[in-house]
Amino acid sequence: MRHLGLAVAAVAVLIMIPAWVISTSPDSQAALTPRAPAAKAPAAGAATEGEWPCFHGPARDARSPDKGLLKEWPAGGPALVWKYDGVGQGFSSIAVSGGMVYTSGDVGGRFVVFGLDMDGKPQLKIDHDDAWTQSSNLGARSTPTIDGGNLYIESGKGLVGCYDAKAGGKKWTVSLSQFGGKRGGWGYAESVLIEGNMAVVTPGGSKCIVALNKMTGQPIWASSGFSAGAQYGGCAPFTFQDVPLIAAGTDAGLVCVDGRSGALIFSNDWSAKNTANCPTPVYSDGHVFWANGYGKGGICMQLAAAGGKIAAQQAWTTTDMVCHHGGYIIDNGYIYGDNGGGVTCLELKTGKVMWKNKGVGKGSVLWADGMLYLFSERGGKAALATCSPEGMQMKGEFSVAGNGPSWAHPVVIGGRLYLRYDTNLYCYDVKAK
């Protein structure tokens, strides 16, 4: 049954920032170290050149560092560099790192990770777990995460694994069931977050968010102060007032924890008990934004700090960004994202609707070199559009082949556009000539 409730009371939460953690293990002490500056939420366009190591890129904000890209596509779309049609069934997006392109798919009842070289030739195949077969829209969900020569992946059944990113050898695996959580009706779908020495995942339950030692898989901390079921988005890392924080969407609403200990910083029950909460929260300029589908819409939380305390105030909510799967980006104080039947632009600080545009219909959105890359969930239709609060203009579109919904988000890195639809992976040249 669709959840249509839209009224949530505004709440300001003041919580003392923990100066210590209960555990005194070496792993916990290492986790206390604030993120290095490069890992903080970046300025517009800032990221690692040529690398897209995880879902939504280096800062997990769906913003590419690429420059010098086409501002308009030729008729029929940009030039195809290569196509590979053997990545299995699924909705995993793409990671690009160390001269390799990674994704995941279901093949013969197994959840498999694929690695291709930059010419689209297969180089790596990791048999990770049984495929998820317990609901509709079957197929792999999790995008691989690459860090320090390691590959991290999570199956729909909740098996988290670390493998050699080049040779494929297994280093460790951990089942999320050991933390007492319960997967949702469509399985686990997040992509593993790497923060410092931690691999952060979301089992759900009283240990809703868990940080593992990324080299061993051993627990470092588990979130505390709340209990919530896992949903289908990932964890969003950011730094506010030099405190590393992690925001996540759950079946109990939006939560934010201290990235050093897992202690609760704030929570809000917007979108609690919704049919499904799929998008990942995003942070910019003291604001955390999260939007969902099934008639729900979005919420924006404004953060403040004084006297060693963090305050989280509900700034506004909206029904003008009903975002099922496609996500959203923030650019220069404006949010651009999927709103059911197209793209909507909202002002970050107020929620004011700047414009609505049908674009290519319901789908996902990515930012690169001042432009929006759109990918429809129906028919594999991709498009290039301007990114401005003044309005959106289409600058080219084309379609790729596949069956079913195209829920894999597009990737632009190294002058290339990667589109995954069904069992097909496409690579296009989008560099300006």
C-alpha cells in the first residue's frame, strides 16, 4: 500500500558531540581520527581525476570532476567506444579505478562482479554469492567500491566481501545477519562506503549502521541511540564543523551518526514506514537533503553548531521531488533531481521550486562539467541537458538497448560516459573535440 503521509513535525535536536568512544581497541582509536581534507565534502567539481571508485563517485555526490566535455551531442548521440553484453542481469552502476571498469550482475543464479579493461575486454570475474531471487525485479543491486587495490561488494542477501581488485582473490567476507539486522523485501542494495580505515554498511536493527575494519572485516563500531530497518540507499559521508558524520535513510526515517563512533547525532521520521526508501541523502553547505518516492517527497535538515553541540533543524519539506530511484545532485545552492515524471530544480535553502521539466521522464541524474546527464528508467533513453536554476534545455539524446527498467545510474569519468542497461554495458566518448 502506498504511503502518502506528508506531515512531520519540525524538530530541533541538540546532542553533545562525543569526545570518546566506548571501545578502546586500536581500530576504534583509528576511527576517531577526523577525515583528511581530501575526503571532506568537496567544493563544486572537486574530485579525483580519472577515478570513479564507488557509487556516485569519489565524494558520493553524483558529481564528476571531468572538464572539457561536449556541451551538445550530435544527432544519434556521442561516439560509441565499446559495448560489452555479458555483465549479467541487474541494476548495478559502474566503478572506474586503476584502469579497470567494474560492475555486478546475476548469472546462472549467482551474484558476480565483473572487471573490464578500458577497451571493454573482460579481465576479472568474482563469484561472490547466491543471486537475490526473493522478489520482483531480480538482478544485482550493489555497485563495487574500489579502495587501495581492494574491491568491496555487498550482495542482496547481505554478504559483504573484500577482494583483490586486480586478481580477484578473496580477503574476507562478513554476513550482515551476524549484527541482528533484517533485509528489506527487495534485499540489500547499498554500495559499501569506505571511510579512512573503515568499511561502513547498514545491516539494520539496533546496530543499524556498522563500521568494519576494511582490511580484516572485524567490527570497529556499531551505531547507537536508535533502531531502524535497512532500506535501499547508501551511507552519505560529510564533515560539518570538523566532525566526520554519516547520514543514511532507513525505514524509520533519516538518521545521522558520528563517523568516529556511530553515536546518533540527529534523526527525523520523514518517510518512515514508506513502501521503500531508495535514494541516498546528499549534503551541501550545512544542509542534508533526502527525497523518496511512493508519493512522499523530500526533507531538508539544516545543521548548526555552538558550544560543542550540533543542532539539526528541519528546514523544509516538499512534495515536488518525489524521487523513486533516480537521485539528485546539488550545484551552486540548487537541487536537481528526479520528480516522478521528469526533473525538478529546487532552491536548497528554501525548497522553492525553480522549474519542472519532463526531460526523458522518470530516471537518474548526474552532473559533469556544468551539465546534467539524464538516464530514463524506461527504454534506456539517455540525454544531455543544461544545469541552471533559470531552466533546463535539452542538448541531445539517444537510446541504448536492454530489457526491463534501466535503474543503473550513469557515470561520466575520463571523458567517457558509461551506461548500464540490463546485461549490457556501454562506453561513449563525450570529450569535446
